[in-house]
Amino acid sequence: MNRTISRIGAVIVTITVFLFAVCMIIGFSFGSYLVCMLLPLGYVMMAVGFQHESCENRRVSANIGVVFAAIYAGLILLVYYAQTTSVRLEDLNEQAARILDYQRGGLLFNYDLLGYGMMALSTFFIGLSIQAENMVDRWLKYLMMIHGVFFISCFVMPMTGVFTGMASGEAGDGGTIALLVWCVYFFPIGVLAYRHFGKVNS
């Protein structure tokens, strides 16, 4: 059961990252928001799977990774649930739209970046907890740890206002390209995690 749930989480991560990239390419914002609400659910399932199998001397790192995963999930679900409900269905005034509309680069856009910063920290600590015994595990471990670097930009850059222009469209396709690059990077993590949990006897 533990292995099955963890593998399902890895499948959800892999599929949602792929669908997120497709939705961005075709300009289907509502679809992007929907899959972004499924991604953290799969990621939490995956993170807890790594935490469950971690050995005693790496358990603290794995536990920290799960806590950051939960924070990430909470922030992202709030952001995108707002986009698919209040922002889409209600007639918001200008001030409310600037705060709530993700595409306007306001508060919820910054919370979205903070959420993915928490995800980056989570992958870093989960990566630390992985005992790499084969090539798949080594690639998975290093990809997750290197992904932790994204925390710096996700946490600091919103304070500079750099990402606001990307969210509001002033930077052209720069924001979309950056997200597609992230998808290309993160997609293999889901695939490798699926293979990893297929070999774990838990």
C-alpha cells in the first residue's frame, strides 16, 4: 500500500507537469490552474513516500521536506482555487483584481512564487534523505537537490518586482518560457520517482 500510494503520487506529478506545459503552450489558462491544484496533491503523496522509507539518520531531513511540501500545497491550492472561482466567476473591481488575479502579478502571484519556493526547499531536503543505491536514485537525488536552488529566486525576486512584469504580460513570452523550462526540468523527477518507488519494498 505504501509503495502504491507513493507511485500514484509520482504519476500525478508526472502527468500534471506535462499537462501544465501543454496548457501553457496552447494558452489554456483555466486548464493550467486546474492541473496546478492536482500537482501539489501528487507531490505530497510522493514526499511522504520518501519520508516513510528514509533511514533513521536521514529522517529529520525527510520530515522537513514533508513539512515544506505541506506548506507548498496549502499556498498553491489557495492561489489556484481563487483563480478558478472568485477571479473567474465574480465581477471584481480594479483593486480586488490587482490583488486576486494571478495574471495581474499581484498578491496571489507572489504567494504562488512563495509556494513554489517552499516546494524547492522540500525537494532539497527530500533529496538529502535519499540513499542513492543505483543510477536512477542518484539522478533523482541530485535533480531534487539542485531544484532547491529555485527557492532563492522564488523567495527573493518578488521583492524586487521583476516577476510582476512577467505575470502581467509586459515581458512578452518570458514568463511562459521560464515555466516551460521548469516543466522540462521537473518532469524527469516524476518519472524517476515512479521508477524509484517501483523498486522499494515497503
